Amino acid sequence: MTEEDLLGSKPIKYWDEIAKDWEETRTHRLWRVHSDAVNTRLFERWIPSVEVGRVLKTDLFDEATGETGLYPLLASVGRTAVGIDIAPLIMRRAQSQHQTLLVVGADVGCLPFADQSFDVVISNSTLDHMDSLDDVAKALRELCRVLKFGGQLLMTLDNLSNPIIALRNSLPAPLIERIGLVPYYVGASCGPRRLQKMVLAAGFEPLEVQATMHCPRVLMVPITDILDRWAARAVKKRLLQWLMAWEVLERWPTRYITGHFVALRAVRREDRAPNR
């Protein structure tokens, strides 16, 4: 890989700079704890109850910038946990924090693994940094290729059925970054119906669809930053409990309106080949 290699329209050096700035400013630390807890809670519910051989995570931003990311979950699920990323700084930091994690430099749209290499793939908010849904579809086909027959894909994606996310994604990307609405590049995404059709076309059978991260993120991220800096540990703990309480909305009929992410669990079908 070179610095000109891309994830979406952004080169590797862009994502390295994001990780460097995140580390130096200690950006959104408390929010990252909440985000990791929400994702872990969801995937623990969906993951196979028995240990599997190999698990793949499709980026390492969580593991490089958070306290633990999803590494404890990865380590508990598979005998071998593999994480990919395109940014060298992110890979180095993830590796230094998690010694037994196998870190590989790779683009999710072109994976350096043999067919049927993994039992489980976890992809939380990776594919929504790509430029188009065609790119997302290509990545889904690659994930299908490297999954064993019967292997499971567990993923989240920015939820365009949420009107706030739809409005944000309709704004020009330079404007979004300039005003700091999101601290990194936002790419293409979709809602739950479109996502199910895409994973079906890629060679999967959708098993379950959900919405997650229901607290009002645009308000709570700055609030958690303030409390992370000034509040006592007990206050932070109560705040995290309160934030998690919002996830009860996943059981409401309005879940796709309030959820920041659409979450999907799918299995690779032996009788369904990816449409290339």
C-alpha cells in the first residue's frame, strides 16, 4: 500500500491524520466508551454461542483510538482475531494495545485472503465511508468471498431512514467537515430495506435487521466531551448508564427513525453465489 491508496475518496495519510489528531486531543473519549459498549452489546447478542476459528474485523479505528474497542469481544469469539485497516498509524496503535490481534494492511474492497478464510466478519461503520453504494456492494461481495459457507456477517451502517442522518448526508462533504458536524469523511449509505437487498445480492441471507445508537448523538457528543473533562468518575458512570438506557428504543416501531445506525446479521449461503 502507498499513501495514495484510498478508502472512499480519502488517501491513507488522511486517516492517519484523523487518528493522530484524535489521540493528541483525546477527542470524544467518553463517547467512544459508549459507542464500544453499544456495539459490543449488539454483537454479543448475535454472535455464535460457540468459539469459532477465525474472526475478521473490517477496520481498527475503535481498537486504536478507544480504551479497548471491540477487541475483548473478538478475542472471546474466535481462536484467531484478525483486523484490517489501510492506515499504518491506526494499525500500529491497535497492535501495540492488543498484542494477540493479527493486524493486516488491507482495503475492505480488495481483501488479501483466500476464499472461505473466516467464520465471522464484524464490520461496524466501515462501509459507510465509501464514496458510492457500488463501492459498498463490491466490499460486501469481498466479505462474502472470504466467509465460509454458513459464516456470519455482523455489520452496522449509517442509517438513512433516520431523518437527521439523511439531512447530514445530503450536505456537501467539505461543509460537513468544515463545521465539525462529523470529525471524519462521511460516505454513501442506505436504510434497512436497501441494505437487505444489497447483502442478498452479494451472496448472503439476511437473518436479522435492527437499529442501534438511539440517543441524540449530535447533542450528546459535545456534552460527553465536557463531562469527560470536568465531571467526577461517578458522574461519568451514571451518564454512560443513562446513554445506554436510550437503546430501549430499538424495540419501538420508530427504531429506524431514531437509530443512528442500521445493523444487520446475515449468513453466507452455500447455494447463493455473489453477483459479480
